[in-house]
Amino acid sequence: MFGATRTEIRTLEAGMSAVPGNVDTDRQPPMTVPLRHFVVALAFLLAGTALGVGAARGNVPGMASLAHVHLLLAGWVCVTIMGAMTQFVPVWSGVELHSRRLAVAQLWLVVVGLVGFVVGLLQWRPALLPWFGGLMLLGFWTFAYNVGRTLAAVEDYDVTERHFAAALGFFVLLTLLGFVLALDFANPFLFERGIDRGGVVAAHATLAVFGAVLTTVIGALYQLATMFTQTELRGVDLKIRRFEEVAYPFGVLTLAAGRLLASAPLARLGGALVALSLLGVAGILAQRLYETRVEWTPMLSRYAVAAPAMALWALATLPAWLRTPLDPAVRFGAPGAAHLLAFGVVGFVVLGTVYHVVPFIVWVHRYSDLLGFEDVPMIDDLYDDRLAAADFALLFVGFAAISVSEWLAGGALGAAALAAPDWLVPVGGVLATLGASVFVVNVVLVLYEHGPHTFRGLLFGVGTNGGEADAEAAAASEHNR
């Protein structure tokens, strides 16, 4: 058997690492399924950060900025989300994954589609964009169908499952609009039909960032922030959650529709609901971290950056969206606050979560069967503490440099716009790239030193319901001997 029982996992709760006691790891797919998503996502993280530095220096041809955004958002963040949902929806919900074959197919469809799409942007070959955009759409829709069918087996949704279900709907909508935009790149038709391309772009971006990505992040935080601080929501936290559960998805849809239809009142209402909801989530997360009962971990340290970044972003963005919600300059928040959201919130939440998810999956498959028979490491013993501290310092300083420069130039929170030093953003980008590289090395070392698979086996496993599970069982058994 691969996967610790609930009783075995509960025995670790008092140890060095907080480990959930209310999950059923017997339901998880073979470890190669989520881990290959994470490995591929790490490659996109390195490519995206390096491209961002090159674009800032003017050394990248074509539509470098758009390629940079797609590598980080669709590549790193969304592929990580695909792997995480594929792993933890069965574990949290206690149901079988609908199809392991589809879980394998979804990844490679997105990977091939995204790589081709980025090449088309950098070489500016618009005829390629619909073809590779279509592959991405097929991959994300396969993921939405597979996880959606898995969730359909759940009898009573909890708050995390409700957010995940909403996020899947956002994935379907945003990729549909993205494919329309790719078609328009290759053969412009929107203008001829009286459709404002800018409105479609704004709606697509809104559904991507605030819909698919942040809805997933919020849903996961309700589970992870309580589970790994060993605290519970109570009092005002529950009231905020009840408001957010309704206001946030409705706000995202309303904001996207307002931008698509160029309706300022509609976008203003949606923007206010989104900003207020995220301000409430920031408060809940900060309270969970303040009340934590466990030893501080890289996961919680990165969440501690996300909480104030989310609050600052919401406070700056709410008045900006109330004034001019249709202005492209405030598409992702107040002028000067975009990196607070993208880097400070999404980036650090994903970084922190991966620091627990990858070691957790490896630990369950490698060491759970050895509990009670020999000494086994704790989950947080699998990665290198020094590397974790180094990547945190590099990423935080890089984030601070980029955000301060953007904040000064944008005049967020009503401050007067100031000229930041020219070197601040390039230096911040280099530090962030170095931090991302150290982070990738640390996670890869976990897989190399403790995982039962070679990287070739991890990336190119058989991928069938029977064959992959059998190959995994054999590899783990040999590794344990």
C-alpha cells in the first residue's frame, strides 16, 4: 500500500512538521502524476523569470511581455494548480480521481500548447497562435473535466471544494476568450463584428488572475492556513468567509462582464466586491498566522508575506476601481500595485505551498510504510533549510525592489508619483531569478534524494491506470530495500 493511514498521519501532528490528520492518502493518484506537473511548472518558473529580466533589459524580441506573463501565469502557476488539484481533490474529498490517463494528457497538451504559443509570440508568427492556443484550451478543458467529474462524486462540498469548483468554471471561460483572442491575432475579425478587442482582453485577464488563479488560492488557503497552523476559523472569520464565498465569485464575474461590455457601473460593483473579499481573506490569513500553534516553516513564512501584500493591494485598489474600473492601467489593481498581487500574493502562496506539497507527496510514498518499523524523517527534513532561507531572502528582496519601484511610479494609495532609480527593477529581477533558481534546486533535491523515481521515469512514466501504479510500486519497493 502507498499512503499513510489517517491514524499514522495523526501520530506526526506533534512533531516538527504539521501534518494533516483529516485526509485520506489512500485515494491519491500515483505520485508521478502530480510531481511531473510540479517539475514542469518549475521549468516554466525559471523560463518566465529569465525572460522577464531579458525583457526589462530590452534583449528579447517579439511580444516579450505577453510571453513572460503566459510563462509565469499559464505555465508556472496554472500548471502547479493542475497538479495540486489532481493530487489533493481526491485526498481531501475522499474520492477516486476520475481518470489518471486524462491527468497525464492534460499536462502535455498544455505544455506543448504553451511552448508553441510563446515561440509564436517571441518570433511574432500570429498564424501559430490559434493552433497552439487550441492545444492549451484542450489541455485546460481536459483538466477541468477530469477534476470536475472527481468533485461530482463528493456528496457535500466544503468551502475549499466550492472554491475549486468555481475555479474550474473560470478556467473554461478564460481559455475560451483566450482562444478567441488567438484567432483574432491570426485573422482579425473582432473589429469587423463590432467587438472591442480591448474589452475581450480585459475580461480574459480578469477571469485568469482573479477567477481561476485567485479563486483556487483562496480555496486552498481556507484548508491549508488552518491545517498547517492547527487553528480554526471562529467569530468574525466565519462571517468574512460567508461574505467572501458569495461576493468574490459574483464579483469576478461582474467585473469581467463589466469590462467586456464596457459598463463602468457593472465593473465598479464587481471590483468593489473583489477588493473587499480579498481584504477579508488577508485578515483571516493574518489571524491564522498570528495564532499558529506549530513551529514556523518555509510555507508559513511565505504566507506571512502574502497576507500584508494582499491587504495593501486591496486597500490601494478599492478606490482606484471605484473611480475608473475600465482603465487598462488598473486592470490588475491600482497603479503601482500589480506586483503586490502577482508576486507578493500569488507568487509567495504558490512558493510556500510547493514547499510542503512536494515533500509531503514524496514522504507519503517513500516513508509512510516505514512508520513504526524504523526512524523516518519528518516532512520538513526532506528539503535543505539553508537553501530555503536563501531563496526566501533573495525572492523577498527582489519582490521588495520591484514593488517599491512600481509603487513609487504608480503613486499607489494616492501618493504622488516619484521616479524610482533606473537600476531598481533590473536588480530586483536578477535577485528574483536567483531566488527562483535556488527554490527550484531545493525542490529538485527533494525529488532526487528521496523520490523513488529518476527524473526520466517521473516525467515519462507509463501513464496508465495499471502500468504506472505498478511501476511506481516496484520502484518504491526497490528504493525502500
